[in-house]
Amino acid sequence: MTDKGVLVAGIGNVFLGDDAFGVEVAQRLSQRQLPQGVRVVDFGIRGMDLSYALLDGLDQAILVDTRQQGGPPGTLYVIEPELEDKPDDAHPQDLLISPHDMDPGKVLRIVKAMGGRCRRILLVGCEPASFGTETEEQGRMGLSEPVAAAVDEAVGLIESLISEMVEREPEKVGNSSHYQRHRNMTYPHNEDCLNEQAKRRLT
């Protein structure tokens, strides 16, 4: 592990229901005793800050966010993203991000385009039940019951992933029946869902 260590990045908007999952997990993890060199940060919807953090010589990172894969609400996923190569004439809009915009797929494309050398990035995602925007409402605060129940499971899962990353004896990963692992998945996998999620996060 390099001097920059491991970053655990909580992502989400606390005013959009289950979108606050990553924020809640980061807050719980920040109260745990973690190995030296592991840093937990609640990035909220600050995509630019996350981009800079991933460019700052990190060795490994774990992003924590909601993830719409079509499973039951509360299902946890571990995804090892593999970004598609973008052509040289990609539209500049693909690499633009505002200070209050969080689109994880765009963040990773920016990091790749700017020569980021983070050796490994994982996404720990949770299937949401509601963002509070399904009707005419503009959002809500608080996690749904199945997503709230998945927070502690996610904390334990991330601690196991950290153990793997720092080359300690890993605990058994995936004790939860709600846990799924995907390797080398192009990110974002469901572009339409993530685009809508990113739009909801704009302030």
C-alpha cells in the first residue's frame, strides 16, 4: 500500500431519501477503528472534490452509493468498474462537472482522462426503494426500511474489503444474503438510471 492509502467515499444527497445511503455508511464508518492509512470522507454531492481526491495519488478507493440494478431494495452490490475507452473526439460535456453535481460515472471518466493512477476502485452499492421523487414530491429525508437495514451490513462488508486491500487476513466477505459481487462491469452499467439519479442530485 502506498503512503496515500485507501479512500472510502460516501456519495449521495440527504434530501433524496435512499440516495443518502452512502452518506450514512460513511458516517458510521468514521466512528469505527480502521487500519492506518484508511480515510473515510462524506463527499455528498461534491463531485469535483471527489475527482480531486481520486487524482491525489491514491492507491485504492471504495465508493459507496445507491445503485439501481433491479434487485430487491436493500440488496448490496460490490462492483469493480471498468470504464469504456472514450474516443479522442469525445464531447467536452462528458468531462464537465459542477461543484454541486455528483455523477460517479463522470467522475471516473474525468480521473481516467486526467491520468489518475488509482490502482483499484470498487463501488459498494445498495438497491434503493425510494428517492422521494416518485410522485410530485421534491424528495424526502430518511432512508427506507430495507435500505436502513442494509447500512450495518454495508459497514461490515466495507471493513472486509479494506482488510483485503491492506493485505490483512480478510474476514469472510459476503455474509449477507443480500450481497452480490460483479467484476469488470462497465460503469455506469445502467446509463439511463444513473443519468436520472445524477439529475436529481443537482442543486
